Amino acid sequence: MRGVKSIRQLGVELAEKHGTTAEYAQRTVRAYFGRLHALRTVGWCKQMRALNPIENPSKALSIILDAVAYYPENLTLGDVLALKDVS
């Protein structure tokens, strides 16, 4: 998908925002998306977060919430995991 950042690229941005390392942010997002079924959509993740809000989320959960908010709703989690770096 053109113009959508890979987890690696998004991890760098999220690390700066949340004051952590890029590797930690990337591992966190990849682990979360990897645990769910690959055919689930990002929209489903957004809906689950909206139905189950968490007060005072941890740093890892804050990174996951920002990653879910970034990706388009129609992408499957398998698509997100398979994204290559954009030039």
C-alpha cells in the first residue's frame, strides 16, 4: 500500500513521541498485531479499543493505540505486518 509506513518506520516516530527506543516500539506493535488473527482489520482493533477504553495506559499500550490510530481501517493485520518500507 503506497504512502503507508511500515512498522519499522512508524516505530521510529512512536519512539520519539513516547520517549523510548525504536526497537521497543517496533517489537511492541509487531507483537500486538502478531497475536491477533491476520485477517482481522485495523478497523476492528479501533472498535475494540473504543468499546474497552483503558484509563492511564502503559507506555506499551500507548504505542499500540497510536499505531492502531495511524493505519487505515481497511487494512488487515496481516497486511500491516507485511508492509515494506516506503522510499
